[in-house]
Amino acid sequence: MIRWLRWLLIASLPLVCPNTGFAQSGDASRLMDILVKAYPDFLRGHEGNDLIFRDGTKMPFDDGKRGKSFEQLLDQASIKDMFYTPYLVGNVGMPPGRDIDPGRVRYEPFFTKMYGDCRKGETAKTLVDVVWLPTKWGRTVRVTRINGVAEKLAAVSAELDRLPSSFDKYLYPPAGTLNCRAIAGTNRLSAHGTASAIDIATAHSHYWLWGSPSGNGNYIWRNEIPLEIVDIFERHGFIWGGKWYHFDTMHFEYRPELIAAWKPR
């Protein structure tokens, strides 16, 4: 009954069309409000179609382009396109449908404005140490302090550290944080370039390109990461790559706006 009610609530949210890249409900103002609340250190508000940064910079929310293909959403994203499909919090949304990748569509200038451009050495200046699993592994990882990411990840680490030992094999050693590189086969900067993402242990992780598509061209979703781990990350504003059709189950990145925009209310 509870699960049915949750799906009913999700169904009542503004829907998006995966191959158009814009919210059909036209709720741009609500989504911009969510962005301002998610990133208050940088955003002070919005006016018309513009997000307004605290330094006075204006950045357009919607580029006005309709009917984008999935590849165009990835390569020619607007800020609004980042909300093209809901990120479903909790034990829902798995396996994802074809090209349902909430969080993979990113407007790069928005994130480099906040976290710096790693290609210019700017992001490295924001790094601080976080002890990963203090009592179980006890070594440090380096992530950005911007937007409180380090503080949030430390809280995630503390909660994960309290999980039973049966979870340890999924959690350490971690596979990396800052990595200033393009996503394989693209010119798009990886989320790791902002130092706001972490990959957990790879031994029990799955990545869509590690497998082969089925006869109908779909990739077969695979996952071993326990949802108890996912729940902890999500509570602190991190989304999980396991909720992508192009899945990356070791990957978590700080995207509080996506969780705030689509979670059942």
C-alpha cells in the first residue's frame, strides 16, 4: 500500500518528455527556485529566464530549443534540460527506461562557475580532506569544499561507517574523486572534474559499457550495490549512477537540486 501511494505521488509530479528536454508543465520558476535553494552560496535569485549569481552574473535557464534528441540533450544542454527526467529517490526507478539518465545531462558552464575549471587548475584549489569510513578504512579522500560538498560527504562517510561489516566490500577502497577528464568518447567534462563526485569500490560495481547490448539494442541493467548505501548518499544530496539507463553503479555526485525537484512531496 505504501509503495502504491508513493508511485501515485510520483505520478502527480510535473512530467517530462525524455526526447524533448523540457518540462511540459512549464514550471521554470519553481525549478529555478529549487536551484537557488540548492546553491545559496552562489545564486541569489532569478529574473525572467535568467538565474542571477551573487556576483551579478546572469545565466539563461532555458535556451528555447525544443525537440532535442537524447544525444543533443547531452551535448547541447541548457540548465532546464538538466531536469528533463525525474530522479526518483529511494527504492524506485530501477531498472531505468531507455535513455533515462537523471543527472547525466549537465550544463557545464553552470558547474564550472561554482566549482572552477579543473583544466585551469581552479578546482584543485578548493580541495579538502575527508576521512573515508573513519573506523573501517580511515584514510582520506579529497573533495571540494564548495557548496558544502566535503561536509556532506563527511556525513555520508560517518553513516556508512556504522553499517554492518557485510557492507564493507562495496565501500572501500574508494575509486576516486577529482579526475579532470572528458567522459569516454565525448568532449564533455566528467562530473569528477568538479571534485563533487566519488566512486566507491569497483569490485562489485557495474558500468554500462562493460557489458554488451541485448538483441534489441538495450543495455541490460546490472547492480550489486545495496540500497542501504544509496539511501545514505541520497539523504545528503548525492544522486546515484545506478539510476541511469547508462548505468555507473560505483558513481555518486552531489546534485541536491535533482533530489529536491522530484522527490515525492
